[in-house]
Amino acid sequence: MNRSSVCLLTAAIALATPVSADVFKFTGTAESQDGKALYEEQHTIEGSCDNGAFRPLEHRVIYSRQAEGGNETFAEKSLDYSPSNIRPTVIFQQPDFQESLEISYADSGSVNVVWQQPGGDTKRSSVAVSENLVVDAGFDNLVRRNWEKVVSGESVKFRFLAPTRGTDYAFILEPTQSQAVRADHVVQIRPDSMLLKFLVDPIILGYNNKGALTAYSGLTNVRENTDQNYTATIRYAASTYPECELTR
């Protein structure tokens, strides 16, 4: 191999390799509105540091609760941010209700949902992907993507996928104040539609100055029974930060 070929090979390897592999770990403790402990979430996000900012790639969540002999895992979720950091693919499973949810993307520009409902029936749906569509935990990256607006008190409009309904809705991310959530920065996600405002309660989010989620208050994606999901306040604590900044 001549010197020119070696140089080309070295350059190709450098381009193909992330600047720096990194990991972000945090744990959430969910409580009911009356302060009862419900469950725990353990989050591990593997990513890379590109130009000084953390870029999430793979995200795993393990849900556990107190049981005889210690904690037991009752649900799991995995996310892949390859399509977009606000539109990950999602695989969620909660076996105690025989429920699963899969979110993927088609080359035609649609998001496909396969929901195995409690009881065994399967519902399939497809929604067109818009530029500002947010899916599942992509809301967390939406906040960090718009960090300057968040800390300066501006609002951000977007659409949010409601996978079990097979459609998406217009929402607004905006600053707010809350008795339930205390944080360096408190924002809420609420419907943009007047009709939905009366049907859907806002989700309140707390962030620290590093851009890490510290609190979530509202409807969760964890099923409480066959008819509804938990409504909870979840407090988050980071155990491992990436070496680069979370915000940009």
C-alpha cells in the first residue's frame, strides 16, 4: 500500500469513528399524587460527543418496583435515536399486562405503530412524519435542542405522537411555575388545541442548569391497570454525566 492510500484509509477511519463515545445515566423515582412510592426507572443513554455536545444514540430504560426479596423488573423500553434525536424508534414491553408497543419509520416518510393492547388485541397505525414531530422520550432532546429559548422564557410549538390513538397532536413547550416541581428551569408541555386543553392535563418538567431532566409530573407510559396508566411525579438524579455538554 503506497503512502497516498494509507493517508486515504486513515482519513476514512477518522470520519467513520465518533469523536468520543460517552454515556449518560440517571435514575427516576416515581410517586403517586399522595406521595406513595410506585416504581423506579433506570436510564442508560449511550452516545457520542460531537463538537462538544452530547448526541444520544441508544437509550435503555428498566422499570422496577419493590417486591419480596428486592426489586423486580416489570417493564423495559429501548430507544434508538438514529432516525432523529426527537424521533427515536421505540420498543416498550410491560409483560404483566401482556402489552407491547413498537414505533418504527418507513422509507415513505411515515411513523408506524404496532400496539399490542392489554388482553391481546393488536392495533396498527401509520402517521405522516412532519419536521417538528416528536416521539416518546424525544421531548427531552427537544428541550435541549431549544435550550436558549427555554432559559430565556420563550415557547416552542411542536407535534407529539399519541401512539395508542394512532395520530399526532399540536403541543406547546413553555415556561411555567409549579408547586409539584422545583428546579432551576420549569416548563410544561400542553395541548395547543382549546378542546384538548380541557381533556389533557399539562406535563410539568424540571431541568437543572446542565440541561438534565430532574422532574416529570403527569401521565406516564407505565400501565397502572388495564384501563389507565399511572399519573405520577418522577424525581430524577444523574449518576453519570457525559464528558461533553448536554445542551448546545
